Amino acid sequence: MMRIDIRHQAGGFAGALRIYSGRTMKVTLLLSVIFILKTITSCIDPAEWDFELSFNKITITNLDNSGFYPTETNSDIMYAPAVAFTVTLSDETILASGVNRRSNNSFTGFTPAYAMSPEPRYYPLNRITGISIVTLEAMSPEIPAGTDVTGLFAACVPRFNAPGFLYIDSSELLSAIDRDFYPDEPSVTFQLFCREEIAGDKAQFEINITLSDESTLSATTNLITLVRNE
């Protein structure tokens, strides 16, 4: 009986040793993986994802604001109470190059973009200092062509508006789009919504963006044909 007990105890000890060794190996492997990942990520220099941009282009797209959600459209026909546009201010040079991310192959050919790609940040060399909207068609007898109508527009900045607020006053637009840096893309996009029903049958606007280098970027909307709800 004594020999059986000894063998039984020895077998139990050996089994426990194997379990302990297995756990130790797993812990060691986990720590090794963590160390390797830390080493790799430390090779990613955040500065490699910082870029400079210079605003040099305005793009204007018509918005169909007659439905529940505004949608971009190629049509130059809008309802008189629902005139709206999407405006994008961008660095055309960067966009044309098609290069907006850098890779770092300094660690054994490893490309950080495949594992952990920081969001690129674009720092403006010329900050946005002013926005104005001028009507090129008479909106009513009281608002002739050539009038600054910036105050008649509300705005929405999809990526930067405070949560819970769909529209902001045009006077708040500048502080919403002039930022220290722009994440992911070398551009900023905002939407403009005319808050007044236009009395005429045509509408067209000039949008002017003033920059800190004292330059001005201007773009003109298409000539819009206005229709009214029957």
C-alpha cells in the first residue's frame, strides 16, 4: 500500500508541475508579445503623421434640403425656402498628390500603417480669418444683388459641431472651422442653409474666405432656378 501511495503522490506532484510550467510559459509568452508590441509602437514617431497645409481651393456643391436629411445633388433646381450648399476648403496640392499618409519602415521592414496608424494631422499655414456670402441675384426688393447676406445663413460643420446642435449661426461658423489642425484630411467641409425664402426665381451666391496671409479665396455657386411648393 505504501508504494502505491508514494507513486500516487509522485504522479500528482508531476501533474502539478506540468500545469505550473504550462502557466509559466503562457505568462512568459504574453509578456514577450507585450514587449514586442511596445517596441514596435515606440518606433512610430508621431511627427511622421503631422503635415502642413495651405488652403488654396474652394469647392461648392448643391444641397437638396427639401427632405428629412440634406443630400448633395447635381441639380441646379432648388425650392425657394430650401436653398443650401456644401462648401469644402482644401489644400489642392496635397489632395492632387494622393499622398496623405507616411509609412515608417525603420523596424525590420515593418509598416506601422498595417498595425497601428495614427490619424494624420494637417496644420494650416494660413488660418481662416473671415467668411462672407454675397448674393449675385436680388433675393427680394429689400435685398438687391451685391448685398452681403452672410447673416441670412445658418451653418453645419458635420465633423466639428458640438453634439446635440445641428445648425449654428453664421457668426459662429468661423470659430468652428478655424482650427489648430485638421484630422485625417487636408480640408474642412461645412454646409450653408439660407434661412429666408427667396422671393425671386433665380439665386446665386459668391462665397469669400479670408486667410491670415491676407489672401482671399472666392468661389461662385451655380445659378440656381427656384421653384415653390404648390
